[in-house]
Amino acid sequence: MAMPDLITVDKDKCNGCHSCISVCPLKSCIDGSGEKVLVVDRLCIGCGRCIPACKQGARSYSDDTERFFADLEAGEDIVVITAPAAAVVFDDLKRLNGYLKQAGAKAVFDVSFGAELTVKSYLNHVKKNKPPLIIAQPCAAIVRYCEIYRPELLKWLAPAQSPMLHTAIMVKKFFPKYKNCKIAAVSPCAAKKREFDETGLVQYNVTMLRLKERMAAARQHLSGYPSVEFEGPRAERAVLFSSPGGLRDTIAREAPATVPLVRKIEGPATVYKYLDELPEMLKENVAPFIVDCLSCEAGCNGGPGTGNYDEPIDRLEARISKRGKQQVERNKKSFLGGALKRALKKYWKDGIYVRTYKNLGKRAEQLKKPTAEELKAVFTAMKKTRPEDMRNCSACGYGNCRLMAEMIFNGLNKKENCFHYLMEQLSEDEKVRSEAIDVANRLVFQVEKSKETLVSMQEKVSNYIRQTMEQGDVIDRSSSGMSGLIDQIQTVCVLAGQKRHVIDMMGKLSEQAKKDMQALLSAFGGVEKTTREIAGIADVIDDVAASTNLLAMNAAIEAARAGESGKGFAVVAGEIRSLAGTTSDNANSISLNIKNIVKQIGFSLELLNKADEVMSRMIDGAGNVEESFSEIIQSHSMMADSTQELTRDMQSMNKTSESLRGTSEDILQTLESIGRLIALLDDA
């Protein structure tokens, strides 16, 4: 089963402030590439520096406190080993032992004696192997740092177990009644959990902080529990092991000449940098013989599992020092002061406390070093193109622009966490915002126009819908009227067909009338000619009357000459002259009448000629009428066909009109929705 991350993150509380990155001694074990700053557990050494740095309380650690108590309640046989730092967390270690015993622990051992065994193992290593350098390894965070990031230091890491594991091995080897018991460590350190899990020598990492919180939650006070001594041998000054320099002080008792060769160093701000430089110092022959190193500034007394983040170091040291003096005095009172020596001789055996380490350097090798070109590309993405852009401002938590770029290259951070990038982006965003405001103003103007246009459209669509509905009604009526019109056209076509023979008969009668008119014209021509001849006869008669009158005059003259004998002749001549005058008058009257007749006949001829012309035009018109009537009949037939097609179109238009009514109503509803949206946009 996969182990949970050692350092845990409450994502609901994390605000991405990067305080954790700023205090992390390694940087690479924190992933700031997302919205929340997470832990890369395979690269984390478990120093716990990020826990107090997170002011939101988003960071914590995993331990086994609850599982420990659950197993005690279930009847598990468990022995407890307590680290020296417990003296700065709990007021009375003996009553703490009583509390643990009442909870079900079979026994409680003091890890301070395990520290005494550890010093013995170190000195044995010096005597036996004569190493040029020894790096102390009580601190699990430093051991993990060497395994992952500085595997070249593993050959100098003390090949002995930590004080806690010395104690666990001692319990199993020299206390047979606890051989089958599980072991729980009351620990000041979250990183110890890995040490315990990997070695399998301790089954529970019960941190002092969680234990104290559990007691407080249950309102349990140590004053209510009996005082119980630690089981097993007593330590002397190794009770100082949890303090910086505790190893050096303990070595001073056994090998005082070695003390000047011990380098005491602690605190994440210095110890890891120191370890990085140590190989070079060894080459220069300026390195110490023993490096007494702890990850926390206050040593194990201020470890993440104690909760003593803000406690003054002097206060913590005072508690440990007090206990140290008590233990030294106690050892002096033993028989010849040799109780400790006898215990060390009894419980330390060569070869049983050996520790080996794993080279986990491949984990760190997964962090790639970018080439100059790759680094330049990252800097360009971070908007760092000039020397003055390299601010090294620490806002990202790394304190170094190059390191930030390397983390971005490895996917452990992002350019958006760079202060310079944000400022540049803010400047660009301000320009964009200004442009956006202009666009927004134009948009507001357009929205106003859109509102006006929409209102106009709504009115027009409403009118259109009304007109569409009216048009639909008209189409319905037109369709009905068109059906009646088609019936009438078809009736007209039938009647026109029936009347066509009448037009044909009219054409024939017109032709006959023209022939009769021609005959009449010819007859009138003859009458005119005859009448004119009669007029000539009248002229002859008139001439005869004139001659007769002349003869009568001559006869009268002759009768006058004859006298009496000529009287009778004179009477006759007078009668003749009277007859000649009458004849002349009649002839004039006849001539005048004939002229009138001729004139009337001429006028009649003109009328007949005109009538003939009219008749010709009538005949031509009758022909045209016949042709036109035929065309009308044909047009009516075509009109009937077209009108039927038109009726079908009208029916289709009627259906389309119905569809348009529904569509228009949908459009109107859509426009109303758009109007509401524009109103909302206008409000925004």
C-alpha cells in the first residue's frame, strides 16, 4: 500500500502565497505550478520548515498517533521509546510514562541511553575504520538529503543507527519479554516516520505535538497520572542529544581530545549549504573530523513534531540542561560512578547497530538542468530580456531568478508566480483594460443603438405579423375568388366557343353585303349616267323652246307685216311663243330637277362608296374579330390553365402564410428575449 505524503497540504486552506517555498532549503520539493502549492514527496526530505511558515495552517505532517492509540485499545503489545526532546514538551517525563502505561504501553524506555550507544558506535567506527570525516546522522532529514541530493556524502555518513533505532534494537536484543512487542517512538520529528518505515524497527511515529494535542482534547493532565521511571538503563549527558552540540558534549566525556575536531552546525539556512561545500573543504584539508549537524535551528527540541516553533531557544535549552545536570549527578552517585560504563558494556555489541543507506540520487537526477538556450526561452516567457529584469526579489520564494526559471523548466512552477512577470503583465493588462474600456464605451453606444433598432424591429415585425395575417386572410379570400373566376372563365370559354359560328355567319353576311353594295354602286352609276343623259335632253328641249320662241317672234313680225291677213297667223305665233316659253320654263325646271337628282345621286354614290369602304373595313374587322375571338378563346383556355396553376400557388401561399405567421410570432418572441438580454447588458 502506498504511503501517504509525509508533509501534507490542505488545499482548501492554501492560498498559494509561496511562504513555504521561501523557507524550504531545497525548493525543488515544492510544486508551485498550480493554483495550490503542493509537495513533491519523493524529493521532500521532511525537514518541516514549511509547516510553521504557512500562516494559513494549510501545511501539516502525517504520523501514527491515532493508529498507536487505536492499537493499544485493541490490545496490541507495544513498547514506547521516548526521545530526549520530550523534556522540553512535557513538564514531567515520569508522569508521561505513567500516562502511557495507563494507556496500555508495556514499557517506556529513554532514547537518551540510545544516544549513549550511538556515541559508542561512532567512536568504534573511528577506531576501527579511521575515516577522514564523520557526518552525524541522528537527523532523519539530513540523512534523506544526503541520500537524494548528495549521495557522494553517504560514504562519510556515520554507519550507525540513530539513537531511536539503537534503543529499539536494544529493547529487542536485550529485553526478551518485549521481543514480540511492537515499538512506538514518542518523537519530535515528522521525518522519523520514513526512517522507521524503511528500517522496519519502529512501527509507530507518535509525535509529541499530536500526543499533547490529544491529551488536551481529552482534558487529560499529567498531574493526574502516577510517576513511573523509565525502564532499562539510565543515560548521562546524552540527554543533551536533542540540543545543538549534544553529540559534541557527549563525545567530550569519552574522547575529550576529539572535541576541537567537531563542527556543530544546525538550521536549514546553513546546514544544507554547509553539506554542499563539505567535499570541497575536505579536499582543501580544512574540514572538521565530526560534523554534529541537525536540520532545525533549536535542534530536535524545536523539531516540527514538538510544536515549539516560536519558543525561545534559551528556554528550551534550559529545560534540557537541567535534566542533563540531574543525570550527571545521578551517575556520579552510582557505585564508583560506573553505572553508565557498565550499562554501555552490557548493551553495546559490535555489529548490531550498523546502518546502511540508499543512494536515491536518481530522484534528483530527474530534475533537468536547462541549456543556455532553454533557459533563455524560459526567461523570455517570464518577460525577462534585460539584465535589469533579473531582480532576484524573492517574491517567488526562490530568491534567485535563475532558480525560479529552472523550476519552471522542470514543471515545478509557472511564470505567473514571478513578480516581474506580473508587473509587466499588469502594465500590459492596464493597456488592454484601457482599450477594453474604450471598446466597452463603444459597446454601450452600440447597445443603445441596438435597443433603438430592436424596438423599431419589434414594431416593424409586429406590423409585419399583422400584415402577414391580413395578407393571409386576403390570400384566403383571393383563393376563394380565384376559384369562382376560374369557373367564370371556363364558362366564358364555353360560351365563346358556342358563339363562334355566329361570328363566322357575320363574316359571310358581310361578304354578301359587300357584293350587294358593289351591285348597288354599279346600278347607281348607271342611274347617274342616264340622269346626265336626261339632263342633255332638257338642254335640247330648252334649245327647241328658244328656237320656237324665235320662230314665234319672226312669225309675229311677219303677221304684223301681213296685217289683217296675218292676224290669225299672229295668234298662232303668239300661242307658239307662249308654248315655247312654257316649254322653256318646264325644260329649265326639268333641268334643275335633273341636276338636283344628279347631285343627289352623286351624293348617294359618295355615301355608297363610303358605305362600301366601311363595309370593307367591317369585313376586315369581322375577320379581325374572328381572329381575335379565336385568340380570346385560346387566351381564355390558357388563362383557365394558368389560373388553376395560380390557384395551386395561392394554396401554397396560404400554407406559407400560415407558416410565416408562426415564424413571425417566434421572431417576435426572440426579439423580446434579445430585448431582455440587451436590457441586462445595458444594466451591466
